[in-house]
Amino acid sequence: MTGGGVFMISVAGQIESAEFHDFDDIYCKFCFVYGPDWVVTSGLEEGISQIVKRSRDERQLFVWNFPLDITFKSTNPHGWPQLVVSVYGLDTFGNDVVRGYGLCHLPIASGVYKKTLAMFVPESTSLLQKLTCWLTGRRPEYVDPRVLAQGEGREVTRVRSQGHVKVSFNMVTRDLARFGYNNRSTDVNRSSSNVPTQ
């Protein structure tokens, strides 16, 4: 791809905080998943945060304020980048187990956005599997969380909702109009800096 024949999107933001009841000492991992026509020109595609404890006030929040900073270029909007967040922590036996997965597409228009990701965990499909998982300390989890952004095979996975993660994005787009894509915010969105979509 040459510099003149591409459009670009840039995002600076952070994985701000999380709400998970009955847990403590958790951390998160993130990765971006995107189509074959997309190229990362700068920034980090994946990362891992520090371990945090739940706040001792009435909010009971886990606060990371973990930075996100990445720039993409592409000639095709197919495979628009998605952020996949995985949260982990220790169980009562000291095993590192998944506390939740969540994902969202990056916003398509320039501006400041806040999103709340509903987190979920895979579940065992039978009582025997549940018992085996509890005895061995191994909970069901995805080998590669990137599979969540692809959709194939997701319909056969049993999951349970568990917690929320808040993410903020500051989006900048360039040259999308030159390719014939109108991604301008509506008047409603333009009047507010916070556009919750998920």
C-alpha cells in the first residue's frame, strides 16, 4: 500500500475500570483484531496491565487506566478493527483463571467515546465437566481470545455474563471521504463527547 492510496484511523484511549463482584486482584490483557487489508503503522497491538485490587469505597471498582495507542491504515473498511479485552485473576487455589472476555469495534467517526463492555465467561456444558473443572482448578477458557472477534463457532459456545469493563477512545480518521465513505457523526452525537454504543 502506498501512502496516497490509503485511509487511516488513529485511536488513543484507555481501559479505564472494571466491575466484578466477589473477585479481587485482577488484571487485563488486550489485543486488536482486524482484517487482511489493515496494517498497523504505529502503536501496540496487544498488552497486559498491572494487577489491581477492588476499591474500598461504595463503587467497588477495579481501576487500571491502562493506555491504548494505535494507528491503522487500509484501503478497505472490511475487517474494521476490534478491541478484545480478557480479564484474569487468581481463584481460591491460586490458579490463574479467566474472569471475563469482552470486545467492541473501534468507533467509525472522529471524536471522544466511552464504551461499557459486557464481559462473559465460557461455561462447561455438563455437570461432570463442571465437577472436573472445579476439582482440577481448570476453568473453561479460549486458547486464543482473538477467535471472539471472528464469530465462527461462537454459536456452539455456552457463556455466562459476568462483570463490565469501561473503555474510552479518542478517535481520529483521515481520508475516509476520499474513498467515498461518509463517517461524520450525526448532530445528536456531535453535541455530546460521550457516545455509549455498547
